[in-house]
Amino acid sequence: MTPVTSATAARLVTELFAIIDGQRWDELATVLTDDCVVERPGSPALTGLERISRFYRSERPIAAGRHEPEQVIGESDVAASWGRFTGETTQGQRVEERFAETYQLRDGRIARRTTYLHRRA
């Protein structure tokens, strides 16, 4: 396993957001490992690049949006980010969420992504 520098970690996370926001699904493999696991609130984990890609292409409840990270930090094999997401659902409803995410990194790509949303308890 190759350690990831903090600059590389920040670049990976920033590029992941750009790929998602730009709906460039064919580029997911450039930042996610083949066996990546994505955990999202209220949903079963998405395991494997093929499953993650299918989610984004045809199941994601967001039609369009933009991640606005306030901070991205990382070192060695972990990273974290937090910020705001604004967008629109496939039903035409406006979405604005504060988020935080943690990442496990392996060989220059993201192997696990876990999303936490800031909502009223």
C-alpha cells in the first residue's frame, strides 16, 4: 500500500466532487478503487465501482447539484471533508445540506467514502 500525501488526498476528494457535480460517471474509476464502498445515510452501502456507477447513473435522487467544500484534509491513508451541497432532486425540489465525509485511501484512490448529513435531531 502506497501512502497518500495530504495534497494528494485533497486532490482526490476535490476531483471526486467535480466528477459527481459534472455527472462525469465514466471518470469515477480515476478516483475510486474497483472495490470501493460508499456509505450514505439511510441507504445500504454501495459496494464496488460497478454498483456505485449504477447508483449515480440511474438511482441517485439528485438530478443536479454542487458540492462546496469548506475544508478538505488528509494524510497517509485517510481524509475528511465538510461543507455544503446545493442542488435539485429528480422531483424538482431544491436541496441544501451541510455534510461531512470521511475517506479511506488506498494506492492513490478512494477505497471507502462515508457521508454524514447535518439535520435536525
